[in-house]
Amino acid sequence: MYAYDEIDRALVNERVSEFRDQVQRRLSGELSEDEFKMLRLQNGVYLQLHAYMFRVAIPYGTLSSKQLRRLAHVARKYDRGYGHFTTRQNIQFNWIKLADLPDALADLAEVGIHSMQTSGNNTRNVTSDQWAGVAPGEIEDPRIWAEILRQYTTLHPEFSFLPRKFKFAITASAHDRSAVKIHDLGLRLHKNAAGETGFEVLVGGGLGRTPFIAKTIKPFVHGRDLLSYVEAIMRVYNQYGRRDNIYKARIKILVHELGIGKFAKEVEEEWQHMRDGALKLDDEVVEDIRARFFYPRYEKLPHMPDELKEAAHDPLFERWHRNAVFTHKVQGYAIVTLSLKPVGGPPGDATADQMDAIADLADKYSFGEIRVGHEQNLALPHVKKADLPALWEALDKAGLATPNVNLVSDIIACPGLDYCSLANARSIPIAQELTRRFANLDTANLIGRLHINISGCINACGHHHVGHIGILGVEKNGEEVYQITIGGRADENAELGTLIGPGVRHVEVDDVVEDIVEAYLALRASPDELFIDTVKRLGVEPFRERVYATR
Amino acid sequence: MPLVKGGKILDDSFAQVADGADLPTNGAVLVAVARFLEKPDALLARAGKVGVIWPNNRDVDDLVPYLDRLAAVALVFPTFRDGRAYSQARLLRERFSWRGELRATGQVLRDQFVFMLRAGFDAFEVKKQSDAEAFAQTAKRYSVFYQPTGDGRLTALHRRMQLRHSERAGL
């Protein structure tokens, strides 16, 4: 956990008071809706189909129990008793009133969270690995650098009115859980031959209407140069990114139009002017940030405690244990994923009561810390293995122990036409139907790892391009039609999925997905070959045949 | 449109001369870029001060040869959503050491003042009278700044370092 100091607190409070003034000026008519729109967006406030939506940042996916309780309080007091965790480590409240927003923000500011820049054409919440700091084999905790970037990007005087939104993600593990290759700016922490910490910098990734996998602009940027190099990229983008067409305004289009070589050259030229300037990070500054991260005092514990041996006789516990519990870097501890994907539920939703329950469990079993992942699940990052049976029982009671993590019913979905004013089609009902279709956990385990991602429009908030199976809702002649892609992935081997054929109607989606899954089960070389690997080996053709042969 | 300079609403000492209109023989003038670049030397040789309105889609590098003879540079915000001039402002102040008047024109609203001040602007053609009147108050809205810019305000990172050092020194 990063602990805010008085300086961080002062800034958030100043922002709350500024926004209170802006809302006041809007309500009094002094600000037009056009003027206010950008200001509210810069504070995470969208106008949706039915109400204002309020998006709160959870920087690099780390929350304290106190912060989670406060989110529950906001859900209860200002909304309808629940919140929705998004694919970018944010939480959204869907029914908030404009006049209540300043108070909700003030309540959040007391525990050091805010909604600054969770929307609008500025740098968004900096995301990272939900297992940061606890994953075995990690180079170092990427959240130190994510926090440095959070501060650097907050209310940046030069980059608050960019051509379009700008998203950062950072990973420090060989296996990328942060989807850095589908971000405007992705950072992969690694060490050079001299053992110094630095970053592979990737640029121009993104989904939406024109999806691109990010390209490497520089294989190694030393940690001390991170901010100056980022500023050089942002400055080139701010000046030369397209502003004539909202659909061509992301940095991915600039990189694509210039070519990565030319873009890199522009950035390099800019960087040479400023790399030794005020943005250079000396070790002392980095250490000061590092020192304000709280790490638990781990005990020396056995690898296999008696409690765990005993509980292994319970097949229900064992199934959850095998599915939702992951190796921790410290012996005797585990990382536990909390599935927010119950059968029939909207993916990523949690009720205020669940949030409170999770906060209590975090206090009891995880040093008061909770993580949020881009897959729309939560995690408790430091659980003693001996506590796993007791934790499982408590999670099960709260509806948070569905053992479907990384399985076919662990679906990523955007809010879709049920809430969103941009959507062309519904996403949540498709996800709900699919979780019912694949409710049998034995079948789901037989299928193995399979990520289904659903978006209700081309903007791709549900990351459909990088789902192993991607589902995109579009509108055709007044009807919701769904286009299916396969073979996408968001990890270190990120790839965009391939369309398997013409779109299908709402009622057909679950049958089509089932056909694809059955084709996979018949085609896989062995039970160990994952869906995504079978698609890679065989291409989409056999799947296309299977799906369209009878349609 | 009220002009704010030095934190106060002032009369504009520059006359903005429309394209094609005759230039006054003396007195300070602000001219558009096309007119300026047509005969820069002749313009700069006149008795009064000269300022130029520089568009946000043209590199400020092209302006650099004239900076030492100019009295003002006005940068343009065609809408407040278009932030290119923030980069131009920082380049002029921080890279090309421009010390003359740096004016923000176009859709300049209260909610941009702090960003503009930090980017190096010191004169503001403000769209609304009420925003111009609120300038001094709005400029004080923030006490914490995370990024170093040429305005010299101490950043949070460095304030922290100072705090830590004084704590260690027992002050």
C-alpha cells in the first residue's frame, strides 16, 4: 500500500473544492453544458442512458480495507447499493446525482481516493499487475513506478487537453497481467546487463475502432529517465496527434501514420533536449516513494500447514483451492482471487455488503489489503495458507467463491446497452446467459483456460479483440447482432482475434460459443493444449466450419 | 474581452490589427502570423512594439529567429479542449528562454488558468468577464504541483525531500 502524505492529501482536497465550484457554476447556469462536459469528464463523471455515471480510480489496483469500505459507503449512500469494477482498475457507480457528487468525492478524499482523470482527453488511471509485489519472480514492485507516474500525470499542466484519452499500464513480470500491449503507453520493467532497472517502452497499442498491438519504441529506458522519456512522447503526441477526427485522435493512429521509426525519431529528438532536466529522477526521490509503500511483516510459515492438508479432503474446498489460489513469493502465503463472476451475475459487480465483507476479510486474513485486476475480479494478496479453509467458507457465504477464475464463465464484459449511451447492443445479458450455459464446473474445468470478452459497441471497453473468444455487439437494421472473433489474447504474446464469419443474433450467441468450445474439445492435441493454442495451431477455419455448417 | 495581466484586469496596450487593415505608425500592435511572416523585418523595424499571434499548428521553431525583437507572443486556444498551445508555451519559455509577454487567446476560461500559469502564460484574453474577475482567486486554488515546469514552483517530490531533510536535521 502507498500511504498518502499531507502533500497528496492537500492536492486531492483542492481538486474536490475545485469540482464543487464547477458543479455549482453548472447548476447556476454560469457554465454551459459544453464547457462543463470536459470538466466533469476530467473528474470521472459521464452522462449515461439513465443517469450520471461516476468512475473512481483505484491506482494500480491496490486498495486498503478502509478505502473499500468507503466505496461501499458511496454505493449505499449515493447510489443503489452496488458498484461495477472495470477493466482498467476503476470502479463505476451508475446512478449518482450531480448535486451529490462533490460530497461523494469529499467522502472518498478522506481515505485518499479520487476520480481525477478517469475520463476525458487526458492521462488516465495508471494500471498495473494486480499481483504486483507478491508475484514470484517479479523484477521489482512495479507500483513504485506506477505511483511516480500517477503523481506525474495528475493535473499535468501541459497534457490535460490531449487529442484523446491516454492510458498507461506497467508490468514487472514475465507473464503480463496488465495488458501493456493494448495500451497507449505500455511499460515492461526489466534489468539491463549492468543490473540497472529500466523499462521497455511500448507505444500505440489500443482497441476500439482501429485496434493495434503496441510497438516497442525503446527497448531500455533507465528508471531515472522514465519521466523525461514519457514527457517527450506526450509532447510529440500533444502537438502532432490528430484533432480533426475523434476516431483518429489516439496516439496509435499517429504512430501508425508516421511509422514507429519516424515517431521514435521525433521522440528521441525531443528527449535529447530535456533528458537531463528537472524530470530526472534521482535515487533519493524514488526511494522516498518506495518507503511509503507498506509491506506486511511476513512470518516464517510452513509450505503445507496442517489446516490445508485437512481441508484437502473436502472436494468443494479443493476445487476452489486449485482454481482461485495462486503461488505467493513468500512461503506459507498465497494470493487468492475473488471471482466477481457468479453464475447469472453481471461480470465485475459487487454489492456494498460484499465490499464490506471483503474489507473485513482483508483485515482478518490479508493485512488489510485488496487488489483489483483488469479481468474484473478482486484478490487478497497476502493470505496465510493455514487460513485458506476459513477464508473459503467466509467467501462462499458472501457469494465470492465461485471457482471459475480463468475459466469459460470468467467473462469480461462492458456495461453495454443496459447503461451506456454509446452502446449498440447489450453485453451483460449475453454474459449472464453464457455463465448459465457453462455453469457446470466439471465441464468448465475440462475446457480449461478460456477467456471470453464482450463489448456492446466498437469502442471495445470489454476488450473483445483480445478475448480468446471475443464477442462484439453491433446494431444492424434495428437488431442486435454479435460478431465473434477467436484467437485474441492480451498477455505478453498479445494478438488480435480473427473474425470467424457473419454476425449472429442475440439468441444464437450461446449456441455459437458452445459450438466453438465443442470444436476445440474435438480438435485439441491433448487435454493440456489450451483453447488459444489450438486456435494458433489450426487457425480459425475448422472453427468457422463447425459454427456455420448448420447455420 | 477582458485582458488579465499580472493578476489584474488591464487595458490592452497592444492594438490587434486585422489582416489587410493599415498598421498604425506607432504604438504596440499584435498581428496575425501570415502578415508577420510576409515582411517580418519591416514590421520589426517600426517604432512601436510588435507582437505576433502564433497558431497552434505551426512549430514555434519558426518563430525563434524573431524572438529577440518581439514584444509579445499570443498563443491560440481555438477551443479550450485543444491543448497544443500548452506545449508551445513551455517550449518558448523553457527551451527558447522567451521572457516577453506570453498571451493566451481564444476560448480562455477560468478552469484553465492554473494550467496556463504553470505552462508560462502571463497574459490572458479571458472569454468571460466573471472568469477574468475570478482570476486572482482561481490562480491560488492549488498549493501542490506534481510536475516541474519553467514557472519555478516547487514540486511535491522536492517539497517532500526538503521535509525529509529538515526532519532528519531535527528542525
